[in-house]
Amino acid sequence: MPSLNVPQAQFLALPHKFKAFVAGFGSGKTWVGGAGLCKHAWEFPRINAGYFAPTYGQIRDIFFPTIEEVAHDWGLVAKVNASNKEVHLYSGRRYRTTIICRSMDDPGKIVGFKIGKALVDELDVMRKIEAQTAWRKIIARMRQVAPGLLNGIDVTTTPEGFKFVYEQFVKAAREKPELASLYGLVQASTYQNAKNLPDDYIDSLRASYPPQLIAAYLRGMFVNLTSGSVYPNFDRRLNHTDEVMEPGEPLHVGMDFNVLKMAAVILVVRKGEPRAVGELTEVRDTPAMAKLLKERFKDKGHHIKVYPDASGQNTSSKNASESDLSILRAAGFQIEVNPTNPAVKDRLNSVNALILNDQGERRFKVNTHLCPVYTEALEQQPYDKNGEPDKSGGHDHVNDAGGYPLVKLWPIVKRTAKVTLLRA
């Protein structure tokens, strides 16, 4: 009986053509990937498989010794031919299949053979564009045919931020429902494989890594690992709510002005706390935004109060004679805006204090199903090299929009001390 922990067994049972096992250090990623190759060898004899790693060193130092152990666990024998970069699997003296091993550091060499099963190991170690190129090359090799063969690709990787595996297995599958039947994902933590690790392994990791890396490398979570997160304590599980707007409920709408990239975050207030229950993103311009808000919400009985970017008081790029705020007022919305935008630091402090305060309270909740773009922006926006919120990734528009009502309604109270001089 093969040796598998619970998430490993769940992964092998996935019916999808493309499936990913995203997990922390020591969680048995290469082991379960090798198990998938051995399972293939039993089910489809003489149908070749492929193993792909970021470097040949990983093939030599990690995969070759691991596949020998895994094969034994599955009642097979693995014979490594290092010079040809191949592993041959046997059951007794009977040949079952060949695993062709290739490095992804030169995708141009992934040519000239065909396979029916593939294992791609540590794909997210690579840069996103390189991973994408290698993925396409590997898919082109999946050409062997046999009755019942799915020609599937298994991916086993440590999460290295929001890179290729997140884009392909999470974001794309969510945005295009037709892909959900093709892409399956299991996320696992190191804790779930603890019985196969040294007693002090997990404790040594926790002592060596900061919280963000622990979330990725111990718990197998997709987290922002680049240059510090602007909203480091936002958690799509802990800050999630299933709440939705009620009929006729007053709406608080934060809005950021950018031609072709206008963004709005729609909030309601429940028991004195904010809930994000909707978003509008990639809207063309202010008239288009006003039309959407009116048709979807105002005309259905919602009172709308807009908390816009203060720059909207200047003339609009849509119509030089009319300001963005005038367009919104003409649509019947109440406007709450100061002469200038709040300091960026004040806005970030207000949002972060609502996300998680020093008492461990998470007062700001987001319906992550209804606000997928805002959720990703809160998760992914980093600081740039100058210590300012990064604007190159496109996450700033919706984050700015969401922050305007929060800093207006829940500002950070700056305590002051009054000094009285006593005269003798």
C-alpha cells in the first residue's frame, strides 16, 4: 500500500487534466509527484512520462534518489540512467515505462520526444515568463495516445508569491469557468507531513523565517513575497464575509478616477463596521461609471454616497468644461470629499487598522466572491523601491478607491497631549 498523507492522497485522486500540489517545505511534493508517475506506470505500461525541473542539478540531486524510494513504495524498481537523463521503471523484470527528465532552464531543448504524462517540479521557482514558456513546450510533448489516457500534467511546487501557478490554476480558473474542469489544486502545509520529518524541522523553520515566508513555506499559501506588502495582514479567509447588500440599503462608494481604468468599491456599514460587497473595475470614464451606478443601484432604491479621489474636482479628461464630481452630482449621488486627498500614510493606516488592529480584531470584511479584483489587490500590492505603494502592477486603482471611504469614516485618531506651564 503506497505511503501517502491526506493531501497527497487527495491530489492523486483529482480527476483534472492539469493538477497542482502547492505546499510548504518538507511537505512531500516531489514524493507525491513521483507517486503520480508510478501510478501512471501501473495504469499505462509502455507509455512514456516526463519529469521537468528548473535545473539539471535538481533532477540529479532530488528527483533521482526520490523516485527510487517512491518506486519501491509502489512495488516497482527504478533504474536511473543519468547520462541519458532517464529513469526506467520495472515491475520485477517486466519493463513498465521510461521517465524522460529535462531541465526547464533551456526550454528550447524540450523537443524531439512525446509522452503521455508529465510532472513539473518547483515551477514557481522560475520567473513567470520563463515558466509560461516551459509550460507551453511541455504541453506540446503530450502526444502519446492510449485508451483512457488523459495526457495530464502534474505540478508540484512551493508557492513563490503570485506567479505562474497562481495565475494558471487559481486566477484563470476562477475568471473562466470553462477551465475549472481542467485545472485542479490541492494546497498542503508542512504540518500535514510532520510525521515524516525530523522532530525539530518545523520549529527550526519558524525560528528562521518571517511571517510572510512562513505562510508560504510552511503553510503552502499564496502570499506577496516582493518588497513588502502594503496590506500585510489582509487574509482572504479571515477577512472574508458572505454578507451582501440588502434591498434599499445605503451604499458607500469609494472611487478612483483613471481613464479606461476607473475603479469603485461598494461598501455597506453593519454594526458600525465596513463590509465590501461589490466592485466596478476597468470602467471607461466617469459618465460610464455614473451610468453603471445609477442603473445597478440608485434606480433600485439605494441611496449612494460617493467618496471620490479629490482630483476629480479638476476638469475631466472626458469633457474639459465639466468636472468628474459635477458628473456624479448630476447623476443624483451625494458626494463626500475634502479639498485634497488624505495623506497616503493616513489612508493606509486606516485601512490596515480595520483589517487587523492591535486587539486582534478584523473589523473590515470583504465578500471575496463579489470583489475578486479588490481581494487580489489587497493581497498583492507591494511597496516600490522608494517605499511608496507600487503602481506598476495595476493594483493601486481599486485599492485607492476602497481606501477613500475607509479613511473618511474610520480615520486614525491622532492623540495629542496638552502641556500647561505653571508659573511660580
